[in-house]
Amino acid sequence: MGPLSARLLMQRGRPKSDRLGKIRSLDLSGLKLLSEHLDPKLLSRLTQLQELDLSNNQLETLPANLGLSHLRVLRCANNQLGDVTALCQFPQLEELSLEGNPFLTVTAHWEKFKAALSPGEEAEKAQADFVKSAVRDIRYGPESLSEFTQWRVRMISEELVASGGAQVREADIPERPPKAPAAQEPRARPVAVKRPDDVSLSPSPNKRVCTSSSVCVEGSAPGSDDSRPALDLEPLHFLQCHSKNNSPRDLETQLWACAFEPAWEEGHAGATSQTVATCGGEAVCVIDCQTGIVLHKYKAPGEEFFSVAWTALTVVTQAGHKKRWSVLAAAGLRGLVRLLHVRAGFCCGVIRAHKKAIATLCFSPTHETHLFTASYDKRIILWDLGVPTHDYEFQASRLLTLDAASIPLRLCPVASCPDAYLLAGCEGGCCCWDVRLDRPQKRRVCEVEFVFSEGSEAAGRRVDGLAFVNEDVVASKGNGLGTICLWSWSQTWGARGKQSSLAVVVLARLQWSPTKLAYFSLSTCPDEGIVLCGDEEGNVWLYDVRPLLSQQAPLPAAPQAPTQILKWPQPWALGQMVTKTMVNTVAANRTCTYLTALTDSNIVAIWKRQ
């Protein structure tokens, strides 16, 4: 097409106006624009422009004098950009999408370099020449970061050569570590907020608070005769990537949930993942645990995200090829489920699931398109996302509605029969539903309520932690102060008969913090037989329960001490104390290679197993 015109800008701009100076959002995607079509004289008249979409064009560079001083969101996915130093002209830029620009990656430079090699050229000299050319020619970031850029490009180039040309991720340029003031009072509950428009998924610079090389790790608590060696975990990163307006002073945003992406080799020995999704405030972040880089960030102003969950779908491309891709579901205060295509960088579907806030999400472990949502409206709904179209669009349908007597907080399909029964930890206790789809009822009440041995009073206590340790053993928290309960699903369910209330068969109890505060979510690492839970002091409690469960009955009556406790490094943030840090939730990948903890003070902590 020809150069842009004022008429075209007004047609594609929002809000609708006959004056360019009033346009705040402009969509110029899919117009086959070349770099020379971006007329600075014309575009500089967009004095109030805040959001510009240039995706799916043929841009090789951005003019250096566009004059868009108020621009906050820029989408340039699927172009031919090879140099992004022109981004320095946008001082207010907050969100940037650059996916699908092959010339920004070291890998593309490697392929180009290989094609130019002569057949008889010596391999070692060719590799050395490639590293030099990558450092010299690849430009990714403003000139003020040129030294860092060259160092990072050199590292990636050497890694690529060593791997024989395998795909590696392009460098992400982190911002300067900010200072961290003292935290404010924690534990704010959800409140009603306005609902402005969503902002798209895109890479965002992460606020790196601190990277520490030391952490206090305690072994078993005093009085324990446990001689097993503690897990050797090294703290890698402390990130502040959920801050409002990217402010390093925001230590009030509470982080609520994290989940590791399923490994592509899931089901094979040693399969693991080092990519974790975290949620809190108005943002969902996808983080590479090894590097501490925020790979993608999705923001929905006015939202407060409470839960995230992954699934891996099989889709058929337009060319007829099958491929697997990860979808991340995120939900929270507004009752909406957003389905995020992380690698492509956009939200590919929204389910208006509940009229009240969604407390938690859970995908079925056997049906990749089946998603459970649990809401403050005291309902759990099972959705079928369906198979996405070629344009990655979903048409979700409701399969079941499960009514609860109190607010469901945690969901957990029964490990030995996930298609038949669903467990839920609720404000009023622990309940179970029959979720078999061959039954005629599409709306169902609680099948069984579980009663813990502390007595009848315990039946009404909140269960805010729930996860399977293995095919049979359940870990739950909330029914007894200062303890985590391990109980047998098979033994408990086997004694059911026609009862609507069942006493759980307790196998053991684990000593935990005596705090009366709630909503510390426990998790498990079934491959390693590990139970994890944070506390109100910023600690992470780890329990290796395999030796405990292998003992012959009767098991010790007293609660078992943790195998070890990860102590929060103090002082940890650039020499400044952050007080009253609570670890709201903690999760590890399948092999416990990486461990992620989220706090009420807007900090993501990442450890790595040695």
C-alpha cells in the first residue's frame, strides 16, 4: 500500500475523532507497511497517542523522530526489525511486543553466518569469527546499554556455538537494580475495582531487586533424629516484576500463585521445566528461573490475579501439521479466565466464568482442554475449552456446575481417579464431588465432606492447602493449628458406604508454623516425595515424607519436624531490611530442580537445587 494518510489514521484510531491530536489508540497492524511509510511529520501530529499497534507489517526499522512522547504501549510483532535502538525516543514506554522479528536474535545471525561460510573453512576459526561478528553486528537495546548488550550477545553466541546451533533465547535487557524500602502491612483482602481495558501480553523489563549468593538453610528442627542430608538449594534471584507502574517502591502488591510450565518431554525420565508463571496484582509474569529474566508479562489494569494454571494442547496448523503449544490460564477478581498464548504474545480467549472473583484454577491431568474454576460465588465449574482454531481462538463450553456450601479455595483432582472425583479445600472444610461426565446431572452438590480427627469442631475449619503427595496420600492444611495433615484417600474412601461425612484416615502430621493467619498455600513435588509450604516469617518449610510414609504402623503421634527450613536472607535487598515478609505460596517443578516462592511484599524468590 502507499504512504499513510491522515484519513486512514482517523479511521483506525480510537476514540473516533476528526482531529489527530485526540487519538489515543491506533491500530496499523496488517497493512504491509514498510519503514519508509512511517512519516514522522504525519505521526508527530498524534500528540496524545498512548498505544500503537504495528504488528504484522514489513518494518525493518523505526524512524528516530516520530515524536510520540506519550506512547506507553507499542506492538511490533511479526516484522523484520533488526535494530531497536530507536525505542529510546519513547520515554513513557511500558509495554513492548517484539515477537516474530527473526533478525533480532543471535540464532538468525548464526544461520546467516553459516550460509556464507566456504566449504573448506576451518571450524574453530569460523566459530571464533562468528562470536566476533555477533558482538559487532547485533544491536539489541539502547546505546547506553551497549557494553551490557555486547557482553550478553557474546555469552549467547558462545553458547550457541557450543550447542552446535541449537535454538537459544535472545537476550533480555534488565533494568538497573532498584532500591527496596521497608514493606507495609501485609495481607490485604480483595476489594472492588474499576474495569478498564486489558493490555496485551508482551515482554517487559523485570525489576531485579537482589541476586544473593548466600541464604540461611536450616536442617531438621531441634529434637529430630532425622539424619538425611538436606536439599542443597541455592538462591538465584529475587525479582520485583509485579510492581504497579514498574515502581521499585511498590512493596504492597500481594502475589498469590505460581505454576511451572509442563515440560515438552513430560512423561520421560528426567523431564523438567525451568519456566514458571506467577500472578499478583494486575500482572501475570512468565519467568526463566535459570536467568531470572521475565520472558513475558501480561497486564490487565483493574484486575487482581489470584490463580494461574498451564495446559499443553495439540493443534493442527494450516499446513496440516500437528504441534504442541502451552496455554496459560489466569483468573482473579473480575471473574474472567484469560487464556494466554505465551510464546505468541497475546490473549487468545476470555471466558466470562463467574460473576464473583475466581479463587483458583485447575486443569484436568487427563483431559488437556478441561478446566475447573472455583469462585467466591460458592460454585466450581468444569469447562471444555475445545480445540482452538488456526487463529488460536477458543469456544469454551460448560460441562458441569458443582455447588459448595462455602467458598472453595483449592482444587485437586483425585490422583488415582482424576476423571471421577474432585477434592476441594474450602472455607468450611474439605469436600469431594463426583465429576464423571457419563452421569446425567449437570449440576451437583457435594458428594462427601471430610472430617478430621481433631473432633467435630474441626469439620467446619478452613482448608487452605491441598495437594496429593503420591497416588494415594493427600497433604492438607488448615484443620489443625501448626500442623499439616497427611491422610490416605483410598483408606478414607474405602470406608464410605453411603455416608455423606467421612473421618479421614490420618497417616501422619507435619509440624508447621503455629500462626493463626490463613491462605498460605502448600504444594507438593510428587516425583521427589516433598511437601512445601511458606509461613508468616518469610520461611519455606520443606518435608521429605518418603521415609515417613514407608514406616510400618503405628506412625509417631507427635507432628514430624521439617526436613529443613529455607530462611529468607536478611538483610537481603541491597542492604535494606524488608520486614513482615510472608510467603503466600511456593511451588517446585517435578524434580524440585527449581523452587519459586511468592510473598505479600511483591517479591518473587527463586532457588535452584545443587
